[in-house]
Amino acid sequence: MAAALGARVRAAAEGGESEEWDLASCPGALGELVAAAFGPGPLASAEPVRVSFRVGGGKKTRLKYDPALPKDLMGLLAGAGFADDRGASACVECQGSFKYQHDTDKDLKFIHVFPFLSLPPAADGDGGGGAGGAGGGGCGPPAGEDLAEATCRTCSVAELEALAPEKLATFTQKRGAVRWLKGMAKELVALEEAMADPRSGGLSEAQQERYDSTVELPEKIEWLEAEMEAMLERGQLGKTERGDFLGELEERMQALQVSGEEARAGGKAKRAAKLDEAAEKVEAKAAAVRAIQPVELKAKHGKEMAALRKELKEIAKLEGSKQLQNVAALRRMGEREGLEERLAELWAESRGWFNTLPAGAMREGASAGPKAAKAGGSAGPAPGDGFTAVGGGKRGGKGKVNSSRSKAKSANPFDLLS
């Protein structure tokens, strides 16, 4: 099973071994492999490691691998919080990243993953080397935190607004960012409690730096939730997004209804009334989501990726032909490796931040036309690269606040899914 293979991958990596794994006959879903290998959290390893997955090859081995394997694996890694970094290596600064490589000597294709680590604390006499701390002098994000998380945690609301059209374009991405930021807010509360408790011994240097560098969490959460609400009102959800969100709402509604019945049976009328009210709100939200006609989500660089896939398909026909090829055809076949690498780069970049959508949820190439424009009565997609234009609503003027205890509006419907 894929999960069993993922467990073996994790066990080897935690043993400090940088091993190579052939995915030509990987059983089951890739998602199970990624979840088992990297989902449980940072590796319990003292040394950075490289996990290499063989995902393709040249003429001699090409038929052993699914052509979509590199793209699908990179999409799952990006959705799990890993960042694409062509210059990554097995070092502390590069943990939480991956890169695609075509080894021309072996004529094999690899995706190298550099997992997050649970590194031991530096020795008392170490003045700041080692792991680089939770925000020390390293060139990358803090240990156990990828670039998306570090940026969302430390940027201002205005900076997040500027980044969102490219990095958090879809409803799913915004939801992912909100969930992570809410978890970070709980972490800050715990840090504040530790600072206030004389028995705790205070914060470590890394914890203090993390606390000091985290800004405007309530404001960022409020802005993102307002953007999500505006997207719902305009019907700007893709088909997969609509189904996933509706499923969560219906599950939450059923849970509230069951809890309400239990409260009534136990003679707790007030609690039952509150639970019924909450269930009605969730049902109203679910009804609104059911009425949405899904829109088409366009992948960033979609047109270029579609053109590259078309070119690679034509090259594959040439390579499979039994006819003698002229110089122009041979030159064209020689360009295949560069085209494949470019396609892999564009795919990884198109994922953005907190993107858990499957590969097929975003369309590459030209827009579907009138159908997308009519969806939900909203305007059609904006021209150019990127996801279908989303967002909306202006944030009211807010002063800079660096307090984890500030709260967004309690009436926010997304709190019902927390």
C-alpha cells in the first residue's frame, strides 16, 4: 500500500538516511504516500536529509512511469506546505522544500524532497549556529515553517493584500491561510501565558523571536474571511471547492443537530436552543453554497503549460515514429528535456500557497468562454495569467495591532467551521 511505503520512507529519513525510492510501481494513491511520509509533522531527525523519488526517465524507462507522476507529486507536496526551490540541498535552511531534476547521466528524473526537521536545541555555548533558530540568521524560513507560513505570520495586512492575488487567489487557498493563522493565534496565547507565569522560566530565545516577529494576526484573519465571504456572494468557487466546502457545512450541520437532540433529551433547553440556532445558520450557508454555479479556475501560466504539453506530445510522436527523421526533427527532440523542466517549474509555481486542490481542479489553456462568465452571475475571468480573478471588498482602515487576544467579529460564518 502507498501508506506503507510512505511509512518506510519516513522511517528511513528519521534514521538520517538519504535514500532513493522508485515510484514506477507505487501502489495506491500518491496522496497516501505523501501523507504517511510527511503528514505527521517534522521528522525526528538531527540531520537534514534528502528523500529522492524516481518519477520518470528516458526512452528505456519512460513506459514504466505515469507521465503525470511528476506533476501530481509536486502538486501534493506544494499542498502539504513544501516550497519549490531549484537550488535546494540537504541543509537546515532548505528544509520544507523540493526540486525537480533530470539526471542526464542516468537518464532518470527525480523529485528530491527536503523534509521539515525537529532539530535538537543548540548547545548552550553555541552562539546561534546550528539550526538557525526559529527566525535566526538563516537564509530561509524558521525551522518547521515553510515560506508561505513564515510570510503570512510576519507580513502586515497591507502586504498580505498585495500578495493575495498571486499567492492566495482561490477560496481554498484563503481558507488554508485562515486556518493556519488561527492556529498561530492560539500559539501566541500560549506564549503569552508562559511569559506571565513565573514558574515557566520565560520564553526561549527562539520563542521570543517568533512572538516578536508575528504581527496583525486578527486583522489578517478578518480580511481573509471578508474576502472569502465576498467570493461566496459572487459565486467564485470552483467545482471541487464548492463540493468540499458544502460537504464540511453539511457535516457540521448534522453534528449540531445531533448535539441539539442530545441536549433536549438531557433537559438542557437553553443549550439545545443555541445549538439549533447554530445549525440553522450553517444550513443557510449550505443552501447558499448549493445555489452557486461553479466557475472555472484558471491555473497561473496555464496557457504556457498547455502549449508545452502540446509540444511534448508532438515530440513523443516523433520519438515513437519508425521513419527516419530530418535534422529539424532531431533538434526538436533534443529540446524535450528543457521543455519538461520548464513545465515542472511552471506547475510548481502555479500552485501558490496553501493549495490543496487536486491537479485537475485548475484549467490550463484558454478560458472556457461564456459558461465561466455566466457562472453565478459574476463577471468573467480577468485576462492574463493566474487564477480566475477573485477577491473583493475593501478593508476598513485599521491601526497596526500586535496582539493575539484581539478577536474578529463573532458573527463571522466561518467560525462555525473552526
